[in-house]
Amino acid sequence: MNRTRLLLKLGVFLAAAAFTGVFFINWCDLVFQCGCTFSWAGGAAHCNIHNAGPPHCPWCVNAPAAGASLAFTLLVQGAVVWRPGPMGWLRALAAFAASPSASILAGAVVGVATGYWSL
């Protein structure tokens, strides 16, 4: 792989990973409808983990589950970016689209495993 292609892929991956870092808390609310919002607008201040009774958001109450979900999301984004072949606009867009998609999948697994929706 030539240097230019390597730097382009690295740049796309880092941008997509930064996108995930900024919006991961929004994917939390998208999956669990827990009340989390943009980090600059309160973040988890309105999450259901602050309620006296259940349900409590499994990502906000369980950092390892959230971390594993975030790692899975970044892994999927990395797989999209680093697979062999040229880096085009479609692949770059797919790397960003992988953020909510992979997070929703990981969140669904965590939600089912913890019984979040059965409470």
C-alpha cells in the first residue's frame, strides 16, 4: 500500500472514529431511549440511571458493556476502511454509517443480554 493511500485510509478512519466518539452517547439514547443526549447538552444528566427504579440503561450503568460496544463499533469501522481496495467516497460514507449501525447492533445484544426491555 502506498503512503498516500495509507494516509487517506488513516484519515478516514480517524474522522469516522471521532464521529463515533462524539455521537456514541446519542446512539445510547437511540437504542435504549434512556434520555441521554449530546455531550454538550447534558450528556447522561437525564439518563434513566438517575431514576429510582428500573429500567436503567445498560451502557450507562455498566461501563464494560459500553466499552465493548464502542470497541465493536470502532472495529466495524476499521474493517470498512482497511479492507483491501481503493478508498472512495462510498467507502468513506460507509465508515461513518457503520457508527450508528454497529452501535445499534451492539446495544441490542447488550439490551437483550441484560434483560433491559423485559423490565
